[in-house]
Amino acid sequence: MDKFLSIPFLVFLPMVVSIILISPLFTSNEVMIRRFVKGFCSFHFLYAVILLCFFDSANPYLSEIHFLGMDWIQALGIKFAFKLDSVSIILSVLTSFIFMLAAIASKFNIRKNQKFYYSMLLLLMSAILGIFSSNDMFLFFLFWELEMIPAYFLIGSKFLQNSTVEQETEAKNSAVKFILYTFFGSMFMLLGILLLHFYNFASSGVLSASFADISDISIPYGIQITIAVCLLIGFGVKLPIVPLHTWLPDAHTNAVTPVSMVLAGILLKTGGYGIYKFNYLTLPNSFKVIAPVLAVFAIINIIYIAFVTYAQTDIKRIVAYSSISNMGLVLLGLCAINKIGLSASIFHMVSHGLVSCGLFMIVGIVYLRFKERNINILQGIANKLPRLYGFAVLIVLASIGVPLFAPFISEILTIIGTLNSEFSVVLKYSAIFALPLLILSSCYMLKFLHRGFFGADMDGFDKVNDISIHEFIVLAAILAGLLIFGLYPNSIIGLLG
């Protein structure tokens, strides 16, 4: 079994399948393409679960793996090395699960350019898994940049049959905005990595880009802060942290439903993971100094964006802005710099990943049926689609932190972890200010539910079908995950030690 467990296999198999899929040798039959991708994503998720079940940091097949030779660029100490820890294995399984759901949800959302769409989807999956499993700073950056290519095409291309010229133009503009923001952050991130690599060598004499060989102990204090800020700008774009967030609502609004599920469900988590990997673990001394300032930004994310969310009329933008607000909790948990805060941050990545997927799926189903996203126009959906209404109620309740669902656990753990922080009184006050999130999130999510699903029936939609089998499977899987992790939180927290 040990030899069957392979990190390169987990990371690169989707990339290989992506190349095969887009090649002229693969069939152009749309039904066969869909079934093949759904089958592959299901297999990949099963493989990731097996990897999780047999996960052991002492296992040589899951510890540092050198691919393409021991040294990739020997002159600079850069290695093509992979390693899984408890956090990266959890996020890798979440990645595989969300991409499987996105593949299933694509049946009714993707009507043209299917070979290209599914190929880019699998390439993005491989890039994100590479980010979570890289054990070398430059390899991490390589996957970070690779992720931009498929994300650009997935956001900027229209895959619906009857998309208008205006919709296609807006989608391309959103994709360009995403690239510009990400590239802007990447420049700072690369500068931080180069400074960290150079000063680590200058102070310790170790020429290596491996995370295990990097130490901030001997690096001058001012340089540490400079490196930490550069890295935070890069990761803050992807998380995102206000004011680096404005690319996200446009990208969500113009992307098709499965792409929005991936963006909110897992792509945003790469920013949180980057802060954990570089700032929290690799630069702990500077992070202790910056944490109180970051906590203030986290509160701004939580409260300011909640008010912005409430003012939205497009139901897709409501869900998009709610993701930014929730990422403030992820950041706040990391700023606590203790075991409870870290557990809360990782747990909220998982719980919000599931919630955001469910909400975007619901929004996508509504748009497919009614061709409308304006909350002031939508009404009476509960009468037309009672099964969708049932799922919407449960997932909305989960999103606002009702007990028995996973977000309740992560929100409570975040408050407890921040209150128990020993590094700054600012963090304790941040915990108190974070409490209104429970009320503010209830306001905009219940507005989303009440305005859209209740009221008189809309005219002209007498024959609207309720959710299909594919849509039911996606929503049921998400709801099951929210309940399982809400009732048995130790299934995640226990892995974090």
C-alpha cells in the first residue's frame, strides 16, 4: 500500500489527463468527455481519501519526495520536492472533493468548448494541489504562477450556448483584472522569496530553498519585516484582504457556476495556506509583530465587507462578497498564533469551502431556471422549486453559523483562539469585534433567502423543473459534509494535532 501512495501521482495525474483530454486523439463526443472527467475526478477524490486515511508524516512515501532528481537547479539549491503535512493533506482532499463536485455540476452549465473547459479545469486542479504539496519555495511559486493560466481561461471564456457579446466582454475583462491583481501580488511575493533565500544563505551558509532549511533566527529584524510584508501582499490578493479584493466579485459574477465553486471553494484558500506556510511557520518572529495589524485587517474584512454584501442586489455578488468576509475569520484565526486559532483557521477553510460551493450551486440553479440574478425581481422560488428551497434553507443556516453545522465550530474556535492569544491585547479586542459577524452574516444571508424564495410567484415561469439528479448529488454531498464536520469536528481537528 505504501508504494501506491505517491504525492507526484496525486499532483500530476490531473495535468496528464488534461493534456490527453485536449489532444486531437481524444474523442470530441461531449457526453463521453463529461463522463470521463466525472469518473476521473471521482477516482482522484477516492485516491486522496485513501492518502488521508494512511497519512503518516513518518511515512517515507509521504514525507519529502524529490521528483526529477534530487536537485532541480543545483546552483541555487532549488529542489523539485514535495511534502505533505496535516494541513496540506486536509486541503488536498478538499481540493479533490470540490473539483469532483464542479465536474458533476458542469453538466448543465457547460454547453460549448467542453474539451477546452475540462482540460483547463483539470490543469487548475493540478496547479492547486502543487501549491499545497510543494516543499520548496520556488516550486511553490512555480505552481502559484501556473494556476493563473487555467484560471484566466476559465473566468474569461463563456461556456454557455446563448451567451451574449456583452457577457463575453465582461468575462474577459474580469479575467484580465484577475491576472493583473494576481501578477501584482506575485511580484511582491517573488521579491519576498528571493530576499528570504538570499538572507537565509548569507546568515546560515545553507544554500537551499527547502522550507525545512529556512530559518529567520539569523536574518536581520528589519529584513524579516520587509520579507513578511512582501509575502503578505502576494497572499493577500488571493485570500483576499481588503483593499486587494475587488477582482473577486467581478470574477465570480462573470464566471460559470462550476468555476465560481472552485474559485470560492478552494482557490481563495491558497492565499490562507500561503500565509500559514511562509509567515506563520517559516517567519514566526516577524509574524508575531505583524499579527496585531493583520487582525485589524481581518476585522475590516469581516465587518466592512458584510455591510457591502448587504447592499448588493445580484445574488451571485452577495455570495462572492460573503466569501471575502468569511476569509477574515481565516486570517483572524492565524493571527491568534496558538493551536486553537490555527485549528479554527484550517477548519473554517474547509467549512467555508463547502458552504460557498453550496451557495454558488444554488445561485447557478436559480439563474439556469429564471435567467435572472436580481434579488429585487426574484421571488416565489420556494413554490416553484421546493427541493432547491429545502437545500437553500439548510445551507444558508449553515453559512450563518447555526449549531450542528461545520461553520459554527470554526467561528467559535476562532473567537476562543483569539481571546486566548498571548501576544497582543489587540487580538483580544479583535475577538470581541468579530462577534458581530454572526449577526451581520445572518442579515445578508437571510435577505438572500427571504427575498428570493418567498413572495408571489413570478410570471412566465409556470413550467420550471426542480433540481435534477446531478444537482441533487452535489447539494446533498455538500450538506452531508457540513453535517459530518459539524457533528464530528475532531475528524479535522484531530489531524492537526
